[in-house]
Amino acid sequence: MKAVVYEGPRQVHVENVPDARIERPTDVLVRVTTANICGSDLHMYEGRTDLERGRVLGHENLGVVVEVGSAVDRIAVGDTVCIPFNIACGFCANCEKGLTAYCLTTNPESGIAGAAYGFADMGPYSGGQAEFLRVPYGDFNCLVLPDDAKEKQNDYVMLADIWPSGWHATRLASVQAGDSVVVYGAGPVGLMAAYSATLQSASKVMVVDRHPDRLAKAEEIGAIAIDDSRTSPVDQVMELTQGMGADRGCECVGYQAHDPQGHEHPNMTLNNLVNSVKFTGTIGVVGVFLPFDPGSPDDLYKEGEIAFDYGMFWFKGQTMGNGQCNVKNYNRQLCTLIHEEKARPSWVVSHELGLDDAPAGYEHFDRRDYGWTKVVIHPSW
Ligand SMILES: NC(=O)c1ccc[n+]([C@@H]2O[C@H](COP(=O)([O-])OP(=O)(O)OC[C@H]3O[C@@H](n4cnc5c(N)ncnc54)[C@H](O)[C@@H]3O)[C@@H](O)[C@H]2O)c1
Ligand SMILES: [Zn+2]
Ligand SMILES: [Zn+2]
């Protein structure tokens, strides 16, 4: 089969690789119709993780089931399914509690919880930017989509990761109706966090970035765009909140946060959040941070350490939640919102490409070229 293969920093190729196949009786095999490129792929694409060369990328996947293992009960050939980026077993102590991002059995590396498709340090699993995908524990992991799956596939595919992850940021931040919310990052995840806050009746949603095309997307859903290349985003949030700070904050950038000139400061968004969220406010961090980052220009962060403004965080009595999203906690309800026409997350999609054009998609999305907000790949239709 054809697949997008990581070959080294800023090099991905479409290559022939061995066909994905049923390996265990609990597996499901999916013909991928829709797979996204994610900001998380870019950390790997840029060589800022220890992903091995030769791995097939892609963790935001949707497709049609073409084969099921002998121990699969629920999922049937022909079902259209969206697959959470987390690979979870459903029966370990963490899965039982809904913490499927921290499954204790699917990552073979001892001492590490959590697995994902085509992801550094998240197990050996191949990704779905390919013609076919093997889904372990198919009964548990597949979300069967309603009969409008085909026409709304660009909406439903966002259930694999970015919409639940944006929603997760708002839940970690305990957003309630009437709250003011500041979101750092207007990439696809930040836009989904802003969208989620809006759907949960936030009274004011402010989104910080410096890319005018991405900020314009935020304005399309009624958020207030804050361009941090013009003035301090903290000052702007203070001005918009009568000097109090936002009730809630969401971090949707991660360890490659940089200033508008492009210099990386891994602590930048975290400290801006502490300073632009109110006393006793709550912060949800879904942007990725890593235990080690040898390629970081920041000496502390090479060892995964951050110069975090803990004194001010403590003084303000703030609370912070963080980590990978447990997609299965949210994907079924969010699916219903799409089906019932209450939500249309595909508004972030800017480009739809065939599999052969995926390397060009990576290049544009990685450069954050104007208008390249979210790339959807269709290995088949
Ligand atoms: N926790 C999870 O489960 C989860 C899931 C999906 C993605 N992620 C992570 O979320 C992050 C965002 O993903 P994405 O797809 O939106 O990526 P992206 O790289 O497309 O978007 C990041 C945005 O942040 C902006 N930015 C950079 N520095 C900034 C700063 N100092 N202040 C404000 N904005 C700044 C960039 O201009 C860019 O628009 C990534 O780290 C990704 O790995 C986490
Ligand atoms: Zn993703
Ligand atoms: Zn588990």
C-alpha cells in the first residue's frame, strides 16, 4: 500500500510499504478515506522528536472497515468509523476510568502509559496517512459514524483529535457559561478550543496568535483576535477584562512556542497565561511538552525543564490541568453535535489533498503559509 513515511527532518515521502493487516483477533482493518496533518506531526516532521525513520505518520483517521478479526463483536465490515488518536485497550485501570490517553497496556515500552498511531514514543503503531490502517481493539476504539458520514467526513474526522483536544483544553480549564476565556495559539487546536468555549456559552473568547489568516478564522466564530506581534497579549487581555484577567485560559501551542520574530521560548505561553488569567483562574494545557528536547535552543528545556513563573501562579491561586486528550471521553457527544447540525468543525479545513500531494501539504502547513490552516488528506474517497 502507499503511505506517508518519515525519512528525516522535513522529509516525508509517499512510498510503498507492506499492507496494513489484521495481526490480532481483536483488530479491525480500515480503508482510510480521510486523514489529517496535525501540529503534532510537525514536531516529528521538524526532527524535534526521536521518531525513527521509516515510520508511517498519521493519527487523525477516518475510513471504512474492510475486515474484522475473529474476536471482534461490535464493528462490522462496511461501517464508517472515526478512530481516536489514542490506542487504548478498554480494560486496564486507566482505561476503566476514562483515561484512554494513558492506557497501561498498549505501549510496549515499560514505564510509559499511552499509545497512538504514527507518533514518537507512543508505541510501534503505523499511522493512517496511508491507504489502510490497522486498529487494535477495534470494538473499543472505533466510533461508528451515522449515515451522513460520507457527506460530513471533513467534520467527523476532527473527532479523531483536534476537536476533542480543543474541548479537553476547555474542560481542564473548567470553562463555565458566562466565562471569559483566553486561548493561546490559533492553530487548528486553538481554534477548536475557542469553538468549544463558544459552544459552552463563554461570554468572551480571546485568541492570541500573529498569523492574520488564522486570527481571521477565530473571528469567523465570534472570538476576539489578539495579534501579539503588535502589542503585549497580556496587556490586551487585561484591557478586555477590566484589568482582572480572563476567567479561564487554554494553552494550544506547546514547547515550540516562539515570539513573533521566530525565537523559541518554551515557557512563553505558560507565563503569558499566568499573567493574563485572573486570580483563582484555571488553565488547561493541551499544547505538547516533552520530557527531553535535545534540539531546543533553550538550555533548560533540553532536559525538559521550564522557567515557569510559579511564584505568580501560586500567588494568584491558579489551577492548571494538562496532558494528552482522552478522546473517547468526548467523541460520541461531539459526534452528535455534528449529526444534529449544531456544530461544523470542518470550518477549519483549508486544503484537501490526495495522498501523493501529502509531502507538499506538510511543507506548506509547516511554514504556516498564508491560508494553510488545516490539511485533510484523502487516500481514497
Ligand atoms: N494534548 C493533546 O491531546 C493534543 C492533541 C493535538 C495537538 N496537540 C498539540 O497542540 C499544539 C497545537 O497544535 P496545532 O495543530 O494547532 O499546531 P500549529 O503549530 O498549527 O498551531 C500552533 C499555533 O501557535 C502559534 N504560536 C506560536 N507561538 C505562540 C505564542 N508565543 N503565542 C501565541 N501563539 C503562538 C503559531 O503561530 C501557530 O498558529 C501542538 O503542540 C500539538 O502537538 C495536543
Ligand atoms: Zn493530531
Ligand atoms: Zn488500557
